[in-house]
Amino acid sequence: MTTQHNSATDRHNGVNIRSLILLVLMMVLMTDHSSWALQLQRLDIQNGSAKIEDMILLDARPQAQWQQNHLPGAFSLSWEDYTRTASDGVKYRTLPAQEFAPKLAAMGINPQSTLLIYGDADTSWGGEGWLAWALAWLGHQGTVYLLDGGIQAWQQAGLPVNNHTPPLVSENDCVDYQTEQTSAVNISAQELAGNAEKYTIVDTRNYWTEWLPNHIPGAIHIDWKSFHHGDQHRLIGGQQLKALLQENGVPLDKPIVYYCTGGIRSGFTWMVHSLTDLPPALNFEGGTAEWNHYQANK
């Protein structure tokens, strides 16, 4: 009887120890991927249009759309102009920090600047989210606002737009943008492949043309367009996101890694996620472009 009792106790203790280890691991993962300084906030057009006078405005749509019309004073900062094919052939890689930072400085941006980002969640392919992610990756410390509803909401509210090009800051007046890059918002193909069980992987690409033909093993599909709603493409809120994730079988007790082809659409989903009180998520910036290259060359 004593032997049986001891065995049962050992098994019970073993379960408790394993549970404790999993809990500690979870806490480490969550802590590691929440250590970024950027303050990300949603700005509602009805309550916040007067606040933008003290912000630097960044238009994340393609430059062609920006040239037609944009919020007065807004600079163009589209992912199309700030990504390139890397030397290893992987497409859509974000510019290195040492190249990205001077471009921000030329717009009068320093790491503490208050910024307003907007797009249209359409022609931008979610580039407003990628830009928010890129700033977090660079270590931006100021508050970054996302204009909810984008330029659609701005124009439907009867607010002004123009096609004037704002002047860049002269070299003499330029303040260096000192980056403090963080790995807390990104993950590599090698790390993801080697530790897939630690994460829930969400594929944000088109179901029929992209996910169905090929996706990362174990990934759950949720189209990035599910993260906004209405004709203004307003961002879904925390409760809506939680319901969306749960409806699609995404557990909330593991860090979520969002991915697409090259980190743009998944950057949008990362942004929506980061505006909620859910545990921090990651944007696999390399996406399927990096994943397929890694699998072919490992």
C-alpha cells in the first residue's frame, strides 16, 4: 500500500513539476517578446483630428497614391520603397537599420518623436501595420498613433487633403536617428523551425491562392482582411480579435507568430494584435520568402 501511495505521489509531483516548467517557459517567452519601447495607440478620427498638429505624419500607401492626395504635411513611407531583395535572393527584406534610420532623420524624426501612421488597408497591403512593426523593431521610443479607418475615414469626415510634398530637413539641421534594434518583435526561419512547438503560427495570406498550395507546417489560416471591418477598414478591437482567434482554434496560452509572404500583411495583423491587451505576438518578417529559402538550403 505504501509503495502504491508513493508511486501515485511521484506521478502527481511529476505532473506538477512539468506544469511548473511549462509555466516558467511561457513566462520567459512572453517576457522576451514584450520588451519593445514603442508606445502604440489607436487614434479615432472623431476625437483625435485636432491632435495631429504636434505629430509627424507618415503615409504608408504606395507612393503613387500618396502623390495623388494625402493628409497635409504627410511624408510617403511605403514598404515598397523600404524593402528590397537581399543578397541571398529573399525578397521583401526590410532595409537594414543603418539605411532606414537616416531616411527617418531626414523627415525630422528622432526616436522620441510622436508619429501618426495611416494607410488604407487596401492598396497599402497593410503597410501601415508593417511600418508600425518596423518602428518597433528599430527601437522607436515615442508614441505611434494609427489613424483608425485610414485616409478613408479622414476624407469621409470632410477633412482636407492635398498633394504637396513636405520639405525634408536639411543635413545641417538633421538629428541622428539612433536605433536600438530589438529581436522581441521578429523571429527567423531557423528559430521558428527549431522551436515551432513553442508558438502558434498564423498564416495571414489568401486561402485559395497562397495558403492551400503551400504553408508552414502546423500553421492556422486567418486572412489578414479579417483584422479590419467596414468600408473604412477600421481595426477590430480586442474582444473581436480574441473571438476571431478562438473561432479559428488559436490558443492564447502560447506566443502567436503571424506571417505572410514578406512581413507586410502579417505586420498589419501584428499591429492589430499589439493594440490589444492580449499577450505579445511576433511578425515573421521574412515570411514564406525566407522560410522557403531556409528549407531549401538548410
